[in-house]
Amino acid sequence: MFSLTPPASPGGTWTFTTLHSFAGGADGAEPSGPLTIDSQGVLYGTTSYGGGSNYGSVFTLTPPSSPGGEWTEAVIYGFTSGDDGAHPAGGVLIGTGPAWQTVLYGAGGANLDGASHDGVLYSLTPPSESGGSWTQTVLYAFPSEYQFSPGPLVWGSGGVLYGSTFAGGDDRCGSVYALVPPASSGSPWTFRGVYSFACGFDTAIGNLPYLGEILAVGGDGLIYGTTMEGGTANSGTTFTLRR
């Protein structure tokens, strides 16, 4: 983990600072996916490995209380490759829960030990008391036909989460999906398939959204993304999706 500080004057040199070096094991290893930052300057992210069981973790990095001090890393959840998923690679999003809690949302990969799902969408709720454990809740478990890859999530209007899958969907050539929050707290979230990409080298819109594909949702409600293959030269495309 590092930071880059801008120069004091135009044309100067940016300053590189290492904030944390991952040690593997319980500390986490191979950080992947985008970072997100809260209003207090705390960074949240994921590692693909480590975290106790070596199936990945969610971590925080807290800034020092005074300039120049050390940042503090803490693993707040370690994946077990059970029903909770494994090897997250898409970072987490910050949302709010009851009493304006900071709730995290993310995606975990398939259970490598043979569970019936092929990845999960989850939330992490902070402990009620300092020093307690964060609580993971699976919001949706992907069926095996989605061949889910754990890419980043993005917020849409109304608290809807959007993401993409690689080599999944109706034709197994990728998909875009939505996860709609419940109308009342505690009720299930609703999964909706938004679009399934067709297979074929000459598919104009493209197919196979790359592993870790980050979608963008515009203020007009359009969804923007990229594919790894397809298009006129079979070298991928940039696309939009509208209702």
C-alpha cells in the first residue's frame, strides 16, 4: 500500500510513501481491486490471499493521528472458502445500514472446495462494540452456470448494486447484473440479470467482460463497461446499456 503526495510547487517531484507492506498469512496477501475511503480517511480494500485461512481478506488502513506517523492495518474479515466465498478481488463499497452504520459491500469468488454456488455478493456489518468482529452476510449466491468472477461492484440510483460476470449469463459469454435492496430491513435482496452477452468473434457489442471489470453508472441511468473480446476486430468493445 502506498500514497503519492503532490509537489509543493508546479513541476516538482511527487513523493512516494509506503503505507503498509503485507506479510501474508493472517495479515493478507496480494491486495487486489480498488480501494475506497470513508469520511474519516480510513481506507478499505481486499486481498486475494491470506486472512487466516489463506482464502483472502477485507482490511482497513487507518491514518495516523499526527502527520508522519504510521498507518495501522487491520484485517476485519478472513474468507474461509465455505458458504462465505473465497479470493475476493474487487474491493468493497461503503454504504450505510441501521443507525447509519458503515456497512461494506463486495463480491467473493467461488468456493474451491465444491460448494453449490459460484461466488457470492456479501455485506460486512461492523461490531456493536469496539474490538468485536465484523459480521458477513451473504446477499446472493451465484448458481454455477454464472461462472462468476469477483469483479468490483458499483452503486446505482436507489441503492442498487451493479456488477458483471465473466463467461457467465445465458450463453456463458458474460453478463451484467443488478442486486436490488429490500424495501424493508432484513428482507432478502433481489438479483436481476440485466444483460447476457452472446458468444462469437463477430459479436458487435462484444463479450466476455474482463475479470475485475469495473462498470460505471451515469447520472442518466446508463451503464457503461468494456468487453475483452468481440467487436469488429474481435479486440473488445466499450458499450452502454439502457433500460
